[in-house]
Amino acid sequence: MITTARDGDVLVVTLDRPDRRNALTLDGLDALETAVADADAPVVLLRGAGPAFCAGADLDVVADIDPEDAEPFVRQGQRVARNIETADSVVVAGVDGAARGGGVELALACDLRVATDRATFAENGVALGLFGAWGGTVRLPRIVGEGEAMDIALSGRTLDAEDALRTGLVSRIVDDPRTVAQSIAANDERALSVLAARLRDDADAQTQERREAEAFADLLAHADIVGS
């Protein structure tokens, strides 16, 4: 269900269940969490096999969940998304095809999202009487703004790649997301990890500035800089 392959300084993590549009079961969530946590590369590219990125949680699994088990199921998905968000590696979501529900939420947890022109996005759980609960209500407004988040979530509408770019859901439309991951991986590995952590920091401004200064000093102590 989850496969990994090293491509230079990029670890490609593939949601590999194309017959189910890469929908995730409980075991699939655990395997994804392990793959990202065990990554031995400065950059991870998260992608889907076949014509979809990820359809989110497998609806057969969701349909069988008893109400008393719903919260633990959600907590598992939230934990996986949070561990992607705080991974030591820079995690790039390469969306080529449909991202729906939990698939959008996994992409939101990544450090950046790039799309091909075949990508589409929808938080369509509202049509089923549900909503994306793997941290989507937290991350979506933070990334696209509250107004756009309300529109995307409450309408359940489908965004194409251009819509996603306009709203800030993705940062680029590319032919091959792998090229973005490789260009990032060409930079200093230590600086990448530190910079990603600084940009993710949601502490108050004064704390962020203190941590920024400390991180810069630590990097400088290890940097090999030759003056002109």
C-alpha cells in the first residue's frame, strides 16, 4: 500500500493502491507514518500511484467504524498528518490527479504542495454528512485564508490546478513534481531541516525571532563559507 524508492537525495513515498484511488486504511496510515519517520533523505516526495493522488480515508473502513471508535480513528489520521508536518525531512506533496478529503489533508500537512495540470482538489465530505478531520479545519484556513477555506469546505466544490494555485493551496503547477523535490534537495541538508522548522513555527513573534537567531548561529558554526 505504501512503497518507497530513493532517487538521489529524494525519497519518493508512493501511496500505492491505485484500484482504490490510493484510499487509506488504518494499516495504510501507519505505513505512511513509518515511511516518513524513517526517511533517510533530506527531501521526501509524497505522490500517488495511477491517476489519483489520494481519495482520503477508505470509505469501506469509515462505514464500518462504530461511533465510539470514530474519535480514535480521527486521532490516528491527525497524528500521521502532524508527524508529516514535523518531519526532519522537507516533505513535498506532488499532486498529479485527484486529491479528495483526507488526501487534501495529507497534502496540507506537507511543507509545500505542487501540482500538475491534471490535479484536482476537493474537501467533499460535507456532501456525505462529514468533514475532513485529519487536521484540515486547522491547516486549510492557515494556508489559504479563512474566506477561501470556508468556500472550499462548505461548498465541497472541486478545484482544478489553476484554482489551487490562485488560492495558495499549491505553490506551483509543474510537469513533474519530482523536479521540484530534486531542486530543493540540491541545497544544504542541514539548512533545509532548520529552515523548514523555523517556517513551521507557530509560537509568538518574539519567541520565533529568538529561535531564528539561535538557529542561524548554530548553522553558521557549521557552515563552510568562503568570503569574496
